[in-house]
Amino acid sequence: MHTPPITLALLASLTVLMAGCGRSSTTESSAPPDSVQRNVEQAITSLNEMRESLAATIDTPAVDKGTFERVCKPVGIRAQQMAIANGWTVQQLAKKYRNPSHELDPEARRLYDEFASSPERTDRWIRTVQNGREGWRYARRITVRSSCLSCHGPKEQRPTFVQKGYPKDRAYGFETGDLRGIYSVFVPDSSPDTSTAHVF
Ligand code: HEC
């Protein structure tokens, strides 16, 4: 069939346009200024170490509300303190979430899927826009340890305070080594000088 030249020209320019979109896509792999990268990565490493060391102190048969308050609550509080002190947005997001406010946004879902399909990938920086502000978004894998299983393992074995307090809980049935979710940090370009991060 004869294709009019105008159609071909249109197709060619469309292809160029689409390639351009691809280049400016928010999933582009890149890295922020050194100081931002160092501060965010250190802050998230220490947040993750805090959770893992708290979870490691758990005595499995006696997991009650008090125990939880020594594990996940301080992690969430510290994440918010970091966010306020540095002008960042700090989140813990999961596909199988316990707290519905930790549901993945569409961009985080793409990042999560990358971690799910690439077991060797531990973290990732992308350029993006949040609430009209341009900046850098950091995502880091959260891995399930055996110490997490008392609360994120078999459904029936979850502590009573979890079963009662989180009726829409999806964050169970994990095994050691599974991808539990991601830490996400957004650093707007307009954020204060980050040459020294405020971790607390
Ligand atoms: C004592 C029980 C307990 C243990 C142990 C525990 N968690 Fe949690 N976890 C919870 C509860 C309860 C929440 C919901 C907190 C909230 O309401 O914000 C939660 C939330 C989370 C979240 C936020 C996303 C979501 O699902 O809401 C992540 C990520 C997470 N836990 C990972 C871990 C990891 C990794 C470990 C082991 C290193 C672990 N947890 C150990 C009880 C626990």
C-alpha cells in the first residue's frame, strides 16, 4: 500500500519526540551533587540500622505493643525528624503495606518493581518533580531479616496488637531476604544547604 510522504514525516517526528520524552523521563539514572548524595545515603543507612538493631532485640514469644513501640515507632519518628531538619520528604513505602499511608505512589511503584526484578540493586537516584518542585529522589531497598518475622511473618502468628490495630494489614507472609519495601527521600533543589545533614 502506498504511504503518503506526509505520514512518514509525521511518524519520523513522532519518533524523535518520543525519544526526547524518554531522555527526560523521571526514571533516568543519574546522581545528585556529592554532598546531597552522601548525606541522604548516610541518613537512610542509619535509619535502616536503627530498625534492624531494634528488631534484633525482640524476644519472639513476647511481642506486644510495648515491643512494637521500641521497633517501628521510633523509626517512623526519626524519619520525620530527619525530614523536618533537612527540608526533605522521608517515607517508607511498600506494596504489601501495614499502614495504608505507606502505599506506593506511581513513581515509587516503578522503583519498587525495579528492586523486585533486580535482586542486586540496593538503591537508586532519579530526577523528578514533587508538588511542583524539582529535585532528587532516592530509593533504597528494605530487606526482610529473620528478626522481622515475628510481626511480618505468617498471618496467624502476627501479634494481637497488629491483628487488631491494622485490619487492612497486607504486611505479612514475608520470608527472610524478601523485598519488604523502599525508603524514599525527596530532596527539592530549593532545600537548604545540605553540606551538613541533620540526622536528628
Ligand atoms: C514488633 C513488631 C514488628 C517488628 C519486629 C517489625 N515490624 Fe515493621 N511494622 C510493624 C508495625 C506495627 C508497622 C506499622 C507502623 C505504622 O503504623 O506506621 C510496621 C511497619 C513497617 C514498615 C512501613 C511500611 C508499612 O508496611 O506500613 C516497614 C518498611 C517495616 N515495618 C519493615 C520492617 C522490617 C524490615 C523489620 C525487621 C528488621 C520489621 N519491620 C520489624 C511491626 C513490626
